[in-house]
Amino acid sequence: MKDATKRSILRWIHIILAIPILGYIYSPFEQIPNYAPATRFVFVPVIVLSGLWMWKGHVLRLLISKRSTKQDVAVKPLA
């Protein structure tokens, strides 16, 4: 999968999951308890993680690739 496709998917996830949060914010006060659990435990964490991944994902990928390279070197026996 191309990097542009991955970015597009993350952006759309971020945008689509923001819609229920807007509904939570602008809904009548009496209906807020109906939206609260889903908003707190599903929508906000996914939006935060996708936003962080879009913002600093390149750093995380770099750290993961360096760590896997170091582990490969440590696992290979020296002959």
C-alpha cells in the first residue's frame, strides 16, 4: 500500500470519527449521557491515536525500524 493511501485512510478515519464528537458537543444537555461512554472510550482515543500517528508517525516508524535492526544484529550469531 502506498504511503499516500495510508495517509488518506488515516485522515478519513480522523474526520469521520470527529462527527460523533461534534454531535456530543452540540447535542441537547439531556442527551449527553447517551453519548458520553462511546465518546470517551471509543471516538476520542481513536482520534487522538490517529492524529498522533499522522503527526509523528514518521518518528515512530524510524524508532521501530532501528529497534528491529538492533534486535536482528543481536540475534544473529557471530561466526
